[in-house]
Amino acid sequence: MMDLMICDSFAARYSELARTIREDKSYEFLSTDKRLGNNLIMLGLGGSYAYGTSNAGSDIDVRGVAMNSTDEIYLGRDFEQITSDVTDTTIYSVKKLFRLLTAANPNTIEILGLSDDQIIYTTPVWEKIRGNRDMFLSKRVINAFGGYANAQLRRLETKSARATGQADRERYILGSIQSAATDFRARYARMDSDAIRLYTDTSDKEDYDTEIYIDAHLSHYPLRDFASLINDYHAVIRGYDKIGKRNQKAIEHGKLGKHMMHLVRLYYMCFDILEKGEINTYRADEHDELMAIRNGKYLNDDKSVKPEFKDLVDSLQARLEEDSSKTTLPDEPDTDRIDSLLCEILEERVRG
């Protein structure tokens, strides 16, 4: 079905997966989509197989990267990504991949951390990117990995079978906004530290006990920066609503333990990056712990989250904070190297 040469190491370790990818017609789009085919520079495992937490019923998740066409490069366009819900496949354009890696996006950082035998297909272009993965690592991972995991875990508590109530949910949202405030303000025009105050108070709305309020004291401040800042706040709130719905579906389909496991896994990946400068997607050392969480170690019979899970999260967060103060990673990724490598790759593409 596919002209792509599946890596021998992958076929040796995952013979059944390799056969499925070769023979299942659902994967034909990898060859027939004009944006993919010969433009693909890598395919690898994603999801539970990538983390080492799969079981007999786990789906195959595939992640990949494809070169932009010469037309897109010349015209400044980008197909960004292609997804297949049927095969749980996501293929990023190389241009979007670099943007996400620079932002320390966990879903793409973990692609760089796949072991050789988890890579389905590779090319010299991908090996060049993979060999320079250190240039993407910076303290941005603290919020991208640790902050995301912690925020999700707090939301998880409120969406378990015994949700702690709307007031606590508002408090968690406020905490997430405050933890991200430093990053928000760094991107916009300078303001006094007390220019914006966020807090919770009693609400008059029918479905709210409390809600988040804002006191703002700004003068001669750029309107566009202010609008962008408000959009950032809104994105956090919208993210809570989105994740809340996802968690509720997890509860309904008996997958809450799996969701909890992946959130804890984010912490461990972040520890490796901060402490050792390494991206290790496959979690061999934590396998037993993660599988125990997946199988309901921290869930009561009624599927509510046990208090011990909060203790675990608190200990992971404490380690993250310690790592954040000690890490030797730079504050920002090496954008000069990143831009130079991307230009080199795109120029080679244009020259054929």
C-alpha cells in the first residue's frame, strides 16, 4: 500500500503494528494525499504506544512531519497539519512543527523524544532536526509541560464524580491565569504590577456561587495589547470548559484513570528536560506507577478521585518548582539556530 520504507527496528519491535500500517487501507491517505506521500520526512508512534503505557485494547496513534511544497514556501503559505480521526493520525507541516517546538508544545516535543524503534519511517531531513533537538529546549517547558499538567489535574478534581463545586472551579481558573500572568505580560507593553487585579467574589449569576472579577487601572495603554491580554485570559477560561467536557466524557466512558495517568506523565517528561536536558517519551522507569494510575489506583468505587492523588500531584509540583529554580536550561530557545535550520531545510526543498 505504501511506498515508504518502514524502519527495520520498528518492524522488529512492533511487527503487528507495521503490518497494519502497511496493509490497512485506512492509511492509504499517507501515500495518496498530495501534501504527504513523498513529502513525508518522518512517521512515528504517538499516544500510549509512544509512552509505553499501552495495553491489549490500545489504539494505534501515528504522528508525522511533512515538508511544505515549493509553492507554499514561495507564497508564504502552510497546510499546517493533516489529521485522520479514523487512524488517530496527525501529520504536521515542517513549518508548523518548528513553531510548536519553539513554543515547547508537549505534543510535538514528545515526537523528538521517540526511541529509534518507535520511528516508523525516517529521512535525513528528520534526522537533522532530531539531531538538533537541544535548540528547542528552554524554561518554556515549565509552563508548557508542568503548568499544563498541573492545571489539568486541578480541573480533573472538579470534574470527577464528586466535583468540588463551582466556587472551587473558579478558584482553580484564577490560579491558572495567575501562574501564566508573567508570560502574558512579557509579550505586551509594560504595565505596573498592580495595574490589573484578579480575584473571586460572590456572584449574582444564577448558576454561580462566586466568579472571577477584575480591577484594572491603566492609562495610555496600547489598545491592541490590552485586547490580546484579555484574549489570553479568555483562552484559559475556554480551555477549562473544553477540558472539563473531555474529563466528563472520560468519566462516562470509564477512562478517567487513563486521563489521570497521562497528566502525571507530563510531569515526568518535564523533569527529564529540566534536570538532564533530555526528551524521553517512553517512560520505562515510571511504567508500573503509570499503569497503576491508569487501572484506577487513585479512584474510589464511585469513580471519584482519592485524596492521595492530590498528595501525589502536590509532590510532583514541588519537584517541578525545585527543578525550575535549579535548571541550567536557557530562558528562551535558541531562535538563531532554529531559524537557521528551518531556512536550510526549506532552501534544500526549493532546490530539489
